[in-house]
Amino acid sequence: MDRFSRRQFLSSSSIAVAALGAGVAVPSVGWAEEKKGMRTLGRTGLEVTQISFGGLDIGTSALLQGAIDNGINLIHVGTGYVNGKAIRMYGEVMKERRKDVVLALKEDPINGIDEALKLLNTDHVDILMPGLHSVEEISNPELPGAFEKLKKEGKIRFTGFAVHKNIPEVLEKAIELGFYDVMMPSYHTGNRDQVDPLLAKAKKEHNMGFMAMKPLRGVKKEGKNSTPEEVKAIYADLLKNPQVDSLVIGMGSFNDMNTNIEACFQKYSQAMPESVKEMIRYAEAHECASCGTCSKVCPYGVAACDIMGMEYYVERGDPALAAAAYRKLSAAQQADSCRDCGECQAACPKHLDIPARIRQTHNTVATFA
């Protein structure tokens, strides 16, 4: 059972959110008034909100219900999110709200999605996007047939994929294949220099849709949480690129939801705060771009890129999630197999101190093992 009832949700929502739901203009900051926060998701032709609801942090279905009530129409969930609880929460909401949303699911098409559809209380999803994190995975010859089978059965409308690591080469391969309708990589101020040229190429050659996850990666300042105004400024900075169709954001609290709704539907009119400029500069210089180079050059087989990704979960205050991912690595892949040879740091485009950072993550998640 959810921790909050629908009545409790309504009483806890902010005045700003209530005003938005009633169609009343709220004097705050945001952007894209001309399209009311909507963008076209590439060649799918789907009109989606430029801020979308990600299910990785959801703790109650009332959050998803509230986001939909206030105009968010693109939602994304994976079968494993919140240890399988997230998809059940989505399913509760979908009983009444399926027609109001574009539903994206992270699941493997090869093994079928019948169980996921049952949990979601729907007969189809709009976009199926499995996690494909290497050239070998995205080139799997079984995938096109599996996707097409689900399309013919009416269980999916469009094809897509998510990618957390080896991002440049996976995107490049996806463009070469031309098969996928939507791509969803980690995209933030720390890696957009690498991703933006590939995004432009994908749009030009195939008009692929672009959903961006982890948009706040690398912008925490001195261990403190960013303010709502700083968060909205960061979103606005990423959305200056018109080729970005939607930022997929995990919403774990009503405060998060309210901030994201305001960000989606109001025009950003303030000058960027100096604190945000500093955060962006820091992320550009110090945040892992998830290019995968470090793992490729490690002579000891340490999964450095994976562990750098877990660093993000720790920084955002979710070490248990990082620990769960870390436990899936073999002993040889974990950070204590590092021998400080320096190969990863030398090969890293930003020359990050990867050995020190992956050891720090190792020490943090070890307490949750």
C-alpha cells in the first residue's frame, strides 16, 4: 500500500501545483510557453512534455498521479525499479490514466513483455527501450525480430534503448543501424560536449527521438543539494538544445514533483545564477562522461566506468542503490582489484583520478553490502 493516500497527496501539494492544475498562471520560472512545455519525440510524432516522469525513485503512486494531473504526459519505468515496486505503482495509476500518457518501458524484447504489461494494467506500451550498453548488445541480431514481433502483436508502438556507459560508440552504432526510434542516454552538463554532435547526427539522418536521463549528474555543489531555482536553471540550460525532446527525471518527493512541473510549463526568464554557472563548469571538468574508455584500457578488468556511474547514486543520496549495482560485479571487476597502474587516468578524456574515485565508492557501498 502506498505511504500516502490520494487525499493526503492533494493536501500536501503546493499552491503552485494546484494553480497549474487549474490552468492559472503562476509567477515563477520555467520556459517554452509557446508550446506549453511540449516537444515532438522525433520520428514517432508523439507530442511529449519536455520534462518526463522517471520511476527510479518513486515511493508512492500519488506522485505519478499528481504529475499526470498537472500535465506531465511522458512516463518511464523499468521492471526492476525500486525492487519491482515501481512498476506496480505505475500499474495502479494506469488503471484509470493510461490514455493520458505516453508510456515507456525498460525491458528486454527478446524475453517478451507480457508480465510487465500485466503489472502495468495495459495491453501495450508506446516505447520499449531495453538497456543496451555496448556495441555488441545494440547490434544483437535477435533484437529487430523481437521488436517487430511485439509490434505486430500490438504490444509496442515504437522501438528504443537506454544506455549508461560506452555512450558515444553505442549512439554511433545506433545511428549506423537506423533501426531505433528513440534513444535514452545519460545526458548532462558533464557529457553533452560528447553527446551533442551525435544527437545532431541522429536527428539529421533518422530524426530519432531523444530522451535524456540523469540530467543533474555532476552538479551537486560541495555536498549540498541544489535549490529548486538552481535545478530549474540547469534544466533550462540543457533544454536550450532544441534537439533534446525530454529530460527523464526521477521524482521521489512532492517537492521534486512541484519543481519539475514548474520547470516544464513556465518560461525561464531569469539570468543564470552564478552558483549554477560554477556548478556547470565543475561538471564539465570533473564529471564522468560515461564514455567507457577507462574500462577498456584497464589491464586488470576493473569495471571502472560502471563504478563511476555508481558514484552518481552515492552523490545523490542513494548509496543502497549503488551497493545493489556494485554487488552484481564480479570480484575481479570491483575497485579493490585496481593496481594503480594509471592507464585509466591517462586514457580518460578529462584525466580524472579514477582509481581514487572508484575506491571511494567501494568504501562507501561496502557498508551496505
